[in-house]
Amino acid sequence: MFSPQLSELDISYNDFSGHLSQGLGRCLRLSVLRAGFNNISSEIPGDIYNLSELEQLFLPANKLTGKIDNNITRLKKLTSLELYFNHLEGEIPMDRGLVSSLRSLQLHNNNITGTVPLSLANCTNLIKLNLRINRLGGSLREFEFSQLQSLQVLDLGNNKFTGERQLRPVRGKARPGSGALRGHGTLNYGAILHRRHSNKGAYGGRAKPPSIVPKNVIGSLLEDVFSVEHKEESCLGLV
């Protein structure tokens, strides 16, 4: 039984197994719940979505199953949702999108299906978005990346997205020979876009590359564009 006065709970990096307790939903002052890197094998308890003060939900590297319930949109103060390296299925909540306060959404290495909901573009405070290695598909042509002005890390690789997205010139020119440019300029969804603290070196401080996302996202582009059907586990790494 947890105290209703509990504000932070961190049991990460242990060897706990079994289920997450349903009693957590009574801890109405809980703002941080961290139970990552254990062997927890339950679904995400439904009463967690009653925690109106919750800001961080950190449950990666477990054996969580089931789906992310649409009730997660009730967590209006949530800034960090990190559920990577689990066995989650279903779709990313689409009805109203995730909460606009989100700064980090990391769902990579799951079995999530469907598309990237257009309403996710309303999460204008996002700094890190990682949906790599899932079963997401469809086209991202209509997704308004330009609304994510704070985004620093975007990783959509190893999914089943189709089509190409036109690069939109922002300022200057991409460096000669860059594999990111083809024809009018396209960039596929297998690449990681990661902003460095400084663009100097990648572009010599002279120009910034074209972008499918806000100009502050791109610090460097991979030398070659991986096709959307690329199946290899490349050495891109997780960011």
C-alpha cells in the first residue's frame, strides 16, 4: 500500500518482476513514477491515468504489454513519457492527441501499429521524439513538423512508412555532395535528425541544411538517405 502523500517513486534499475500495483492511482500527489529497467510484465494500470499531478512516467526496459490507453490524455502535466523497450501494442492515442506539455516522447522498440497521429503536432513543447523500431506505417506527408519548434531529436527509423517528404529550404544551401538531396530534395524516414549544440563543423558555420522539420532541428544530415524499405540494423544508434 502506497501513501497518498507520496510525490515521487523511483524503483528503477532493480530486478522487480510481477505487476504494477493498482494502488498507485490513490497517490494523487505523485508527480514522478520511475520503474524502468526491471522485469515488470503487466499492462499499464488504468488507475495511473487518475494521477493528475504526474509529470514523469518512466517505465522503459520492462516486459509491459497491452496498449497506451486514450485516458493518458487526462495527464495534463505530463512532460516525459518513456516506455521504450517493452512489448506494447496498439496505436498511439489519436482522439485528442497526447498532452501539449510533453517534452519527451520515447516509445521506440515496441510493437506499436497505426500511423503517427496528426494531433501529435500539437505537442509543441516536444524536444525528443523517438518512435524507432515499431510497426508504424502510412505517409507522413500531412504531418506538420513545422509546429514542433523545440524539437531537437527525431527518430522514426525502422518502421513501414511510405512515400517521400519534400525538403523545404530554410536558409542557405546544403553542402555539395550531400546524400540528403535528390532531385528537388527528399529525406526518407529512416534517418535520425539530431541537433548539435553547434552547427559548426557539419556545415562550417556557413549554411544550414534544408529541412522537413524546423530549422533548429537539423544540425547534421546522414551522408546517405536510407530507403523506407531498408531492413538492416544499421549503426545509427539510439539518441
